[in-house]
Amino acid sequence: MTEVAFREGRASDLRAAFELGERAWNESRRTRRLLGHDAGERDAAELDAQWARERSFLEFLAAQEDGAFWLCERDDELIGYARAARFGSMDELTELWVVPPEAGRGLGHALLERIWPDSPTPELGRVVLTFGTPGDLTLYTGFGVMPVGGHWHMRHRVEQYLEQRAAEVDAAEPGVHLLTPERAVEEWKRLEPAAIGHERPLLHEFFGRTRICLACIDQDSGLAAGLCWVSSDGDIGPAVGETSAAVVPVVLAALDRVAKAQEPETFGVFCTTESWWLLDRLRRLGFRVHWPSWVMSSVPLPGLDRYVPTQPARLL
């Protein structure tokens, strides 16, 4: 068998890596029975639409200073890749995919060795979102991260969600307001570091250009008690609150906005298993766990109970 070659990725490799990741992701979902085994690959038009939706986010991640992007190839054909983005004192692994025929041959480990050649430190931590199979977890623990909480994709049919929301008679929500991008970024800079243990101002400046921010304002202080980004494509999150209960109204307002304005057949949101108040409210509205995975980190993440992860699920 031809030897595998590794090289650093370039901006021109982003589209090919994206398409490989989408194929591997579909196969991974089939293996976990999240897709039917007879489900076909997405056609070129569907891939083009998904690429157009995520391209600016992927280019933003790839442009982060001190990040890493490595490819592995066989006979000049891309068979795997990994990418990490650095935000302040944290390296976040955004993607690690190997084509299914090459799985189990150590390529994921070899890519991680190039992404993370040294051990994590208290000054520079690591965080990963991954499926919770024993093999997945063992791969990442070898690079200094341990499970710190669950990362659940919760989904619901929009028609049923709207019916159940309309039937709620005892759910008086705090007022939710739309913030200007400048105000939103400032509030995120204030609230997020205490929840996830590191700062990501550039990420929120990017979201300030590409998403809107919903907020609940504390009447006494005039500051935001809860925040949630939502995109025009229906991506809900991240969200953060001063308390775990404070994320509930802004996430529900984002769900309402997507359900009524875009009318998709189904929709969803990512939750940490620590965010009990939100999970309980979603459960009562009929949401179900679509797929479970893990948040893994090398350092404490102090406030995951009041944090809702990013969608798409490439970053915490």
C-alpha cells in the first residue's frame, strides 16, 4: 500500500477538506443509526449550498493566528485532515476526519500529533467536541483532554414545537431585545469568559457581522442577563447567561424566531448536559436527543450550566 503523506493545509484546501468531512460525517451518522443505511450521499447542489452556508465561518476559523491545519494524503488524494483554532488561552479542535476506508489505521492520532505536538499546560488549554464511543474518548485522552460534560443535539419538528409553545399558559418570559452588534460584542466579552474559562473576542466580532444577538436586559443594572446569537440560516447559538436560568428565554426566543420566520420542517439546538434548566424546558416542549457527544477539555470549564454551544458544532 502506498505510504501516507502529511502536509500543512492551505486556504485553497478548505473546500476539499469540507467535502471530505461531510462524507465522513454522513458515514459516521449511518454507523450510529442517525441516518438510514440506504441514505445516499448529498449531491453536488446540496454540497454547494452547505459550503456557501459555512464558508465564511470556516475561513474565519482557518485564519486564526497560531491555529493549525494538517492534511494526510495517499497518492495525492486527500484522505484525512485536522484543524484547531486558538482563542486566547485555549486551542479548540474544530475538525478531525478520516475517510471511512482509512479508519482504524492510526491516521487520526498522527494528525493530532501534528496539530498538538506538545502537552497542554494550565496557560494553554485544549477543548474538543466528540462522539462518546470508547475509541473516540481514548484517542483524545492521549492528548491531555478528559470528558467534562455531555454535548447533546436536541431536535424537534417545527409544527409540533409551535403548537406546544402556543399551548403554554404559564410561561411568562422576560422581554427579549435585539442588540446592536457593538453592544452585543461588549456584552459577550463580559459574560462569556466566566462561563467557559477563556476569551474569544474575535469570534464574537465575527458573529456581530454575520448574526443577530437576542438579549434579556436586567432592569436594575441595565446589563444583559442572557445572550444568544442566531443566524439567518437558522443556526442558534452560542448563548450565555449570568445564571443557568437566564439562557432559557433567549434560546426560546431564537427558536421562535427561526420557527416562524424560516418555517423549516425540523430544527435543533446544542446543549451541554449541565444546562439543566434549558434541557428541562426543551424536554417539556417535546425536544428529543438527536445525538449525544462529549465536551472534553484539559482545563476546567467553570460555567457550562449557563452556556449553550455554537452551531454549527465546530466550536464549543
